[in-house]
Amino acid sequence: MEFKLTPEQKDFQELARQFARQEIEPIAAQIDEDSIIPSGLNEKLAGAGFVGMLIPKQYGGTETGMLRYVLAFEELNYPVCQCLEALGNNIVGRAIALTGNEEQKQRYLPPLAQGSVMGSYAFTEPATGSDRKALVTTARLDGDHWVLNGIKRFHSGGHLAGPGIIFANVDGTNTTAFLVDKLGAGYRSSKPFELMMGRGLETVDTRFENVRVPGNNVLGTVGGGYEILFSITAEGRLSLSSIAVALAQAAFDESALFLKERLASNREDASLQTTKHVLADMLTRIVPARVTAYRIAWLTDMGEDTRMTSAIIKLFSSTMAREVADMAMDIHGLSGLVKGSKIERIYRQAKQFDLTEGSSEVQRTIVAGSVLMQ
């Protein structure tokens, strides 16, 4: 079976690459310093069609499919700057497109595709983490509205206007996904956390104090929240895998440039000659991760169930990015410790992948559980 990128896919990849170099790279260090993405960048991302890649054309999206999304997402994250709107709007938009009713699609998908609102999703809680069996946030039916109470932690974009997919328990056991219009009555959010990585993601705690949600804002069915969660996290894991590949590639490129400059001035240094072999070790980790991520994205477009394989690539790419970043830091030596330098930003960012969209231990549990259930 042949698997390779088409000319159209390569063109789309190049379009994203040029956008990242021209619009994101020049301000990436400042975003890391300020921990906020300028609204002007979000407008440009939307104008270029990158916030509606997974949204059907009939609702204003570009409907590029998961493979083109992964190709573009890798390029957009190469400058070591995560674009929240491109992530949130695509993942939330896809979830609504796949599981929402027509009224929900008509109401939420066009503004998500246009980038006029910020989509987000929240499951993790302060007391229970990501344990799906210990969800505390509740929803009860009161007339023609649902009433939500609880707290969500690490809710990226939770303080920005737009639809949020919020997971809550109905009757104590039926985990359900609700479409919540953020910033309404009873909806509270903290100030964004100062994180060492994921700068610009604007991650907050959100509190629900008798938040009233229209009865028809259930996404999917009552009690069907886990299936939606699994789909969202599978796509989130694939997204993070492409970010991990982008980060590792940036680490490799910075290291190759650093060594070329050192070798040009000191060609007889035997230690530098040996260090060149580290570049080969870096590539032997990056290339398999990239190819596997592309293939899983392609399988997703083919309609395959990729929940287990997305966990595999998330686990593999998380380890890969951390190892490659560590190699890059060793190559740069003390110069890599300078705050704000690209290699320092890469090194900080690399730890993110072990922890977000389910820790590496959670991915191992998913993979092992899938095998034992066969």
C-alpha cells in the first residue's frame, strides 16, 4: 500500500510554513515573554483558513481533513509558539460537526470557522485530575434548562467568549457533554496561570455556579459524554504529537546550525566531530514520529478508529521531544541556558507533552487496556 503526500497536500503544508515564518516566528519570543497571543495573529490565522480546517465547508470551514490539519499544525508550531485558536476551534468544531444536531451546527460552527469566538473544552478538575470515574461537576435538569455546578482546571481559553464543551455528571453516573456559552451568568474564571510551557495558551480555572444551559445544548446524548471525550482527546493527542514533532525539528535545526558555526571556526576539534553523531540520533527519533503521525491522521480521514494509535503516537512523540530537546541542550552547552533563547524555550516546552491531553501513564493505560480487551 502506497502512502505519500499529494501535490495539493504539499502545497498546503508550504502555505502553513510560509505563514509561520512570516507571521509567527518574529513574535514567538514576545508571546513566550508575555504569555498572550496578540488578537491580530488570531485574525490572520482565521483569514488564512487555519482555524476552520476541521469544520465542514457548508458551515464556513475549509474542511481540509485531519492529515492536512496535522501538516499545517506542525508548521504553525515550528516557531515554538502554540496557537490556541487554531487548536481549540478546530477540535471543538470537529466535535460539533460529528456529534451535534443541525441547530447546534448552524449556531456554533460559522463563528468558530471565522475565528470570531474561541472554542474550548474542559474535563480535568482540581480534586480528581483526569479520572473519568471521579468527575465532580454536576448537571441537573430544571425545567427546560440544565444547571451546572463545579470547577474545571487547566481550561485553555476558558475565559474567552465562545462555546465550551464541558463534561458533567447527570444523576451521578451519566457523564454528558454540554455546549456552554462561556462568560454567561454564574460562569467564573481565574486569571491565566503562569506556566513554564504552553505560553500563550491562556489556561485558567473555570467555576460553574448554577450556570443555566438550554436543554437542547447537550452534545450527543445524555450519558454519551465519554465517547465524545475519547474522540476529542484522540484528536488532541494527534495535535500534540504534531507539535512535539515541530518542537523536535526546531531543536534539531538550531543544533545543526550551532554545530556548523562551531565546526567552521574549529574544524580540528575531535569532540565536535563526535558531537555530530548526536544529530543522527535526533533524526532517528524525529522521522518515525512524523511519519507515524501523518499515517494516523490519514487513517482518521479514512474513517478508522484511531483512539489507541493516537495514544501510541502521543506517548512516543512525548518521549521523543523530551529526548531531542535534551540532546539539543547538551550540544548548546551553557549558551542554551540563556532565558528567552529559542533552545531554552524549546527545552521548557518539551516537558508539556508528558503531561497534557493525558499523561504518559494514561497513554500506557489506554494502549494496554485496548490490547487486553481484544
